[in-house]
Amino acid sequence: MIALRRVGFGSRGAREYCELDRWSFDPRYTDGQCPICGWRPEGAPNAPAWLTLARRVEWELLGLIALLIVLVVLGVVVARAAGIALPGPLAQPGRTAPVAPIASPAAGTGTLAHGIASPAQVSAGHATASPTH
């Protein structure tokens, strides 16, 4: 029969010593058993509740779900910033997305941004658009 003895190391907690393996271990972090042969000492404390719960959780799956949620929220924020109306329960019927203007404030003169002639000017023969006109 395997003889176990309790070895105290101060405030580090109770450690167990397996005579078969000649190994000292803390049963709180090894699920209450010897990590080599699997023997369970009588009255040895088990792992803390938070540790047993943390070992049961699929952290990779939770990380993927969190990433999906963050990407969807980011997509909604970008779509709203771009003025795109998204379908959904908060969408207002008959509301259309605003159209961004293409021309600069100088569009009233027929000149597009940066002094480039508009198609109307080119067809009318005024292809030399300048900011002084």
C-alpha cells in the first residue's frame, strides 16, 4: 500500500508526498491527485472553484464570439458614419440615406474640386477652367 505523509511548507498550503513516485505535490492544483500516478490522498483539498470553472470553459470559442460581436458593432458604426441606412428594427420606413455631394463649393460656377472642368464645361467649349473665372 502507498503511504502518504503530509508535508507542511508554511503559508504555501498543504503539500502531499507520494511514496510510490517520490514526488511532493500540492493537490489544490492537480485536481486532488498525484500528477504522476493519479493517486488521490484522503482529505486532500481540491482545486479552488474558480480554477475548476476556468478549466471547463472553452476560451477559444468565447474569444471567437467576442471577436464576432466586436466586428459587427464596428461595421454598424462605420456604416452609420458613412450615412448608410441599415435594415433592422430601428430603421425608419421611407428614410433614404443622404447622398454626399461630388462637387466642391465652386460647383455653382461649373468647376469641380481642384479647378477641374466639369463635363458641361467641356461640351460647351469652356475646357480651360481656372479659379479666376
